[in-house]
Amino acid sequence: HHHHHHHDRDDEHEDDDDEAARRRASKEPSYVVPEDGRVNETMRSRLTAESQDMAKSVEEQAAQVQEHVDEQQQQQDAERTADGIDEFELVQANAALRSRVLADDSEALWSFLSSHRSTRTHRTMLTVHIVLDNTGAELVNDLALASMLLTSRVARRVVLHAKMHPTFVGDTTVNDVEETIRIMLRQSEHTPTLRMALHLQRFIDARSLVVEANMFWTLPRLFWDMPRSLVDRLRNRRPDSSEYDPALVIFKGDANYRRLVGDRRWPHDTAFADVVEYLGVPVAALRTSKAEVMVGIDAERAAAAKDADEHWLTSGRWGVIQFARPQHAVADFARRESVVTKHAVHDEL
């Protein structure tokens, strides 16, 4: 039972201070805990009423948002063809995107990958490392890539490198990967998603899909300051041996790209391979450009992009798919000094 204390309005003897105090109290809850440590009934009823009001307004807002979302969804459904987005649209959308890919080594990258594919007589030894960027939709795509590489037997193992904590708000953590797969496992009405999630779970159980976080990924250091142990991990060094098995490292996103090429004002036509050779491992970069650092693009492409969009480097509308295999089979951090000196670019952004 809530006791509502109605003040006796006929009592004219209260002075104005009390009146003001009472008016204040009716507006602002007094959260002062009484001396005996117990919350009195008045306070309890006021708090209850307040939280109910709050819950009600939150519910109303949520209902409004939901209504809006439903409307949009109906509109989208109406615009879609009966069988979902038709293939022709996809191909067209792809072609439109292709024109904004300023360097596209996807064919060389795929031929490298398929050369490692398991045959009847030879099981692939390739490890593909994916250095992750954002969680959410991007991570789902990365998981699809990982699943494809393992199911098609191109790779023996895929290692997803997550961050220990988000430096930028979207950064993927190990927990994000596990949570995403859990959510996908619950999509029982959507068979392809469920099928992929079951594959991923099976790969994780078999240790052919590994998710790990290294402290280095959240340090404010360029990748040529990478500790030797992590370089050996990326290069797929066999435990207790100086032998290496084949590897590919895929760096996702803008921040990883900047750290990979060292955040220098490289001339845009500097060869990608020259800059990333220091890791001594085949490297691919999948990046939408959001910063003024770019290598591996011929001057004509750069000029055309600049004509079409003066903020082409930062607008997030242009991207690269770059791939390089090192000339030397060793990680050589001293050599990146010679690369930087050769191009005479020392000014950091």
C-alpha cells in the first residue's frame, strides 16, 4: 500500500519558506536516505511512480521507433523483387563499385590462394591470417571469407586477429566474434546463415579457425615495430624450428593500412610491394580510404579519382584491393629503412 500524504492546504500558518520547500520537493525527488537508513513510504511511492513514468515514456518511444522501422521495411520489401535482389542488380552494383576500386589485385590474390588449394594427393599447408577491423556487418563478411577459405580447402587454418579492447568504437574483440557466431546459430529460419555458423563452429572446435588477440594491435605503433614473436606467428613459423609454412596476411580497413605502410606521405604511385616487403610474408590489404595515405595507385587513376571527388582520400567512397609477395623469404626490418630512404620520405603525417 502506498500512503499518499496530502498536506492540509487550509493551514495558513506555514511560512513561505516551507511552501517553497514543499514545491521543490514535489518536483525533485529527495534521494536523501533517512537517518534510520530506511526508505520511507512517501519516498518509495514517489520513486515507484517516477520509474513507472520513465518506463512508460521509454516504451512509447520504442513503439514509435518500431513503427518507423516497420514502415521502412515494408517499403523496402515492396521495392524488392519477389525472389530477393536479383542477380543482375548484384552484378551491376558490383560493376559500379569496381570503378571505385583504385588498385585491384584480386586476380593475383586469388591465383595465389588457389595455387595452395588441397588436391587429392596434397593437403594444403596454408594459414591465412585476417587482421580484423570493425565488428557488425564487416565481421560477418570476414567470417564468410574465413568459412569459404576453409570449406573450399584453400587454407588449412584461418587465424582471426581481434583486438583486446576497442581503440575505435567498432573494433572487433574476441568476444564480438564468439557473440556473432552465437547470434548466427540462432537464425534457424535463414538456412544459409545457420549453415555457415555451423561450419564456423565446427572449424573452431577443430582448431582450424582460431580467434586471438595480441596486445600489439592496440598499441600506438606502426607495424614495422611489430615484436618478432608476432611476425613469426604471421609468417607461420613452425614451433621450435626455423622452418616456415606458407602464409597470407590480410589486413582489413583504414587504420590497419596506415600502420602497415607507416603513415608516411608516400607518392601515390610508390609500389605497394616495396613498402610492405619488410614483413617477409605475402600481404593483402582490403581498404576503404579514409585517410590521406595511399600507395600503389598509378598517377592517372589518382588524378581521375581526384576529379570525381576532391576528398577521394578521406571520403570513404574509394578503395583498394592490394596484394604483394615479398622478394625475400625473410622478415627484414632493416630493409624498410632503405625503402623509406630510397623514397626520401621522412615526414610523418
